[in-house]
Amino acid sequence: MSAVKLPALSVVIPCYNEVRRLPPTLQHTLDYLRRGGCDYEIIVVDDGSADETAGAAQALAAQDARVRVIRYTPNRGKGYAVRTGMLAATKAVVLFMDADNSTEIAEVEKCAPWLQSGAYDIVIGSRANAGTQLVRAQHPVRKLLGNVYGMLTRSIALYGIHDTQCGFKLFTQAAAQRVFGELQSPSAIFDIELMMRASRAGLHIKEVGVTWTHDPESRLTYNARTSLLIFLELLKIKWRLRTLLPVRARTQPRVAPAPR
């Protein structure tokens, strides 16, 4: 634990069939927050899992009242799960992170100060910025296809952000309520709509390099079918937002008003 003083923090963890990976992630996150001494809550959103994910989460929730489990059926997609958890969060700063712990909760120490400064409304973890550390990199083919996806995104939907898909993003409470209240995409690339809506709403976004470990069991696999579905989803997002040209992310800090 560093000397960074953590804000009151809501941590949202979406999951689908994560009975193996969720418990160690949840326990690790709990241990960190307890040591940090901040006001916190953890919201686990079970997105219609067919295994014992909810039961595993509830077992830990029984040991700490600050852990809540939201469960629904059927499976509705990662975007829907994250939206559900973020809108249920109550603390000043709201974070969502992945159940595979690819970016650990301690990375909040790099990100939270940017929100606390008042210069930004949203801080997103990045695997492509200065300060990034890749503990285990992706397979070269997967990395290549991910780069192609990134170029496609920048050319037709959103530019100005190096890595839209890292599953570690912090929001002020006001920003979370604003953008997730409008979010419609239920898919795994909901982040694109999220960042587009945030930029159009005048919210300021900071991208911060984080430590990230690739999990070979990642739920998102790149192939011809997936690539087509992603392209169609990007077009749907553009249609929802009624935008012809790609949106430029608002990545500059908020300028403080001059003193009178």
C-alpha cells in the first residue's frame, strides 16, 4: 500500500461463468481495500451465469457487508452488467474492473489522483501508454487483430484514446450516473459508446498506463465472425449517437477558472 489516500470507492466487478477466477480476484480486492482503510463497497454483477459464480460471490459477501451481489437472468452481455453495477454504486469514485484480475485493484493508486485533482471526470487504464507494464503479453495474432480493431475504431467511431478496451476505468459519481444512464450497448465493446457519450457530454478523460496481465482464457476471442459482429456493433453505436464523423475524445485537463 502506497501513501496515496484513496477516495470513498465503489468497485464493480461484472462476471459471467467466473466461478474459478472470481473468488481470488474478489478476495484480493477485499484484502487491499481493508488495508487501505478507505470507505468502500464492492458490487459483483452476475450476468446470468450458468455455474456457481453467484454462490461463490455470496459466500464472500456473507463475511463483509460491504460486498453486494446483483444477479439476474438470462445473460445480457458485459455492457449491460457493467451498467447495472455502475448505476447501483453509491461512493464518490466508481471503478469497474475485470473478474480475471488482469489489472489489479492497486492500480487505482495511479488513477485516483487524477480524478481527485478535479481536472478529469474519467480515468481509464491503458495498455498502450507511458507507464504500461505488460506482465504477460497477448499472443501475436491476437495482438495484431486487436490493433486492427483499434484502427477501425479510430477511423469510424472514436479517436484520441490509445486503448479503449482495458477493463479498468474510474469515474466520478456524477460522470458515472451521466454516461451509464445513457449507455445502450450491451456488448463487450460498450466502452466505445461510453467514451463517445462522455466526450460529447463535455467530460474530460485521462488515459493512464497500468500493469496488465493477459489471461489466455479471455472471454473475447478474435476471429472472422467476431470481427464482423464488432464492425456491426460499431455501426449501431454510431447510429444511436447520430454521428457521421468519428468523435474526438476530450483528453485535455479541465482548465480551472481564473481567480477574480
